[in-house]
Amino acid sequence: MAAFDPWDPAFLADPYPAYAELRAKGRVQYFEPTNQWLVPHHADVSALLRDRRLGRTYQHRFTHEEFGRTAPPAEHEPFHTLNDHGMLDLEPPDHTRIRRLVSKAFTPRTVERLVPYVTGLAGELVDRLVEAGGGDLLRDVAEPLPVAVIAEMLGIPESDRAPLRPWSADICGMYELNPSEDTAARAVRASVEFTEYLRELIAERRGRPGDDLISGLIAAYDEGDRLTEQEMISTCVLLLNAGHEATVNATVNGWYALFRNPEQLAALRADHSLVPRAVEELMRYDTPLQLFERWVLDEIEIDGTTVPRGAEIALLFGSANHDPDVFDHPERLDLTRADNPHISFSAGIHYCIGAPLARIELTASMRALLEKAPTLTLAEPPQRKPNFVIRGLEGLSVEVR
């Protein structure tokens, strides 16, 4: 029988049978290796994402000691300073204040104006892939598209963009379960370098503002909105990390799923009007973010089990998106699926602010590949990244015949 083991390569290759076993066991189970309570059912995950008794942080109400937790090691401080001032790891009122400012850059009208740029760039990247007869879909299309888009929004010059993806990857390593000291050291180094770069860029924009998000945040600060420089830096890093990490992994996870389901790929190639539903179904089918953690700020009860204050809940997005109580034949990839309430973009106050942009990017790259590379095939089986929380591939080698 499948077992939930986030460090087992067999589990990482296909965690969904283990999720089915978890759901069969009940609505909440304690997992000793990570000292977390696992929540595998869609209804519970959806409800708890909106439950104000849980929080992404506890430090707005409790000290580490009061909450029964140990403070992070002092040598990890640069990572935590960067991470803890981003809106994803804040609760109201700080979360509300920062999200209100950032949301101005992600209004439907603002995002819609990016469509020509995103579509054009996706076409250029796919043209190069076709001209080369194939390549690595991750390196050649999936990565450069969202990185360029979010960097363009932030106003990061093209000449400065090379380290963005490596910095992001190193920082995101800390979101895995029980990260190693080597992972922590890389995250700290990336946090320091990224912070120094953005501090210099912010100083430059103060003198020469442009039509970009960093300039907009500076203007909001100057106009009296309470946004510290650290919050500015942390917000920019969060937007870059979240603004491309999910899209990159959704792209390669999605195409790998299509290659493994040739009848669905054939249907999509025959009818490009399926693309919007395909994007949603592929996000559900192999979710880029498998787990979202929340702290229990006030004791809660789940199906007769009391989860105490100070505990950590692991909301299993990948399991929720395969819950047969919500999805008909969840193990089946169905690009015609109409009722698809997946929670890959989270829910509640931490719902992904960039979800509309991610959908535009995923749609643009999929359409470009369908139209310009109709003979796209898998060249060799890919290797999974040894990660659980952020699910992706090391690469996706493809051919265009």
C-alpha cells in the first residue's frame, strides 16, 4: 500500500495513491517526522484556508516561547528577515496594508494590458525551440517567460535578470519539509545577495522613478502609506518567487502529463478552444504547490480530533485536488472537465494575487506550443526534482519533428 513519505523517490514520482490512503484514514492525521497535522480532504483544506484561527505567522500575537516554539538559528536571520516581511507570511493588519498596495499592479485591467507582451514573448521562445528542433522545455520556454514578465513588471533591467531564477530556487528550498543545513546556507546567501541588489535598485529608482512596480511602491511610501524598505524588498522577492515558480512548474508538469495521456493531447491539438479548461485541469491534476502550512493560533477541532494552539497544520493541496468527493474520477486527466474547483492558487486572504497573470502566461505558452510546434514530442523521460512541497521537474527534453 502507498505510504506518505515526502523523502521517498517513489512517493515523489507519484504521491497521489498515498493521498488516497490518507483520505481513507480520516480527516486529520499527525505526522511525527515533521511534527505536523496532515489535512487531506478538499472540504477541510478549503475551509481551513479561510479560518482565522489559523495563521501564516504567530508572531503578531505570540513570542516563540509563548507559542511553544524555538526561535530560528541566528545564522538563518537574513532568510527569515526577508521571508517574514512578505505578505504571504504576514497576517492582518500588516498583510492587508501591503496587499492593498500591491493589488493595484494586479487589477484585471493592468494584467490584461500585459497580454500582448506575454503572447509575443511566448511566440518568440517557441519559435526558437522549433528552429532548434527541440530542447529543454523548462529551460527554453517555461522559465524565461514568467521570469521576464515579473521582472518587467518590477522594472528589473534585462541585464540584471540572470541571477533571479537561481536566487529564487535557493530561497524556495527553505519551504521544503525539514530543510538541511546546506539548503539553509544557500537560502541565506541568496537572501543576502537578493536583498543587497534590491536595496541598490530601490535607491536608484528613488532618484529616477519609472513606470514599474518598484517605483509605484516607492511612491506609495513617499505619499504616507506605511511601507518600510524591508517590506518593499520582501514584497519584490515574494512577487518574483511566487510570480514564476508556480508557472514554471505548472508548465512542465502539465506538458509531461499531456505526453503521458496522448489521447488528451490529441484532443487538445484538434480543438484549441479547450486551452482554458486544459490550463485549469493540468493545475489540478499535478499541482505545483503540494502543501501549504498554517499555524494553529487558537485550538481547533477536526472530526473529533483537537488540534492544540501552537501546532502546525499541513494543508495537502495535491490531495485536495484529487478528492473524489469533489472531482469525478480525479485520477483521470480530463481536459473537458467543466466543474473544477481546484485550490492550486490557495483561498482566503492568501489567495494568489498573481493567479490571473499566471493563467495568461500558461495560456500563452500552451497556445504557442500547440500552434507552432504541433509535432512536439517527449525526447526522454524527465527526472523529478527531489522536492515535495514545490513539485516540478529537473527538465523536460522535447523534440519538434
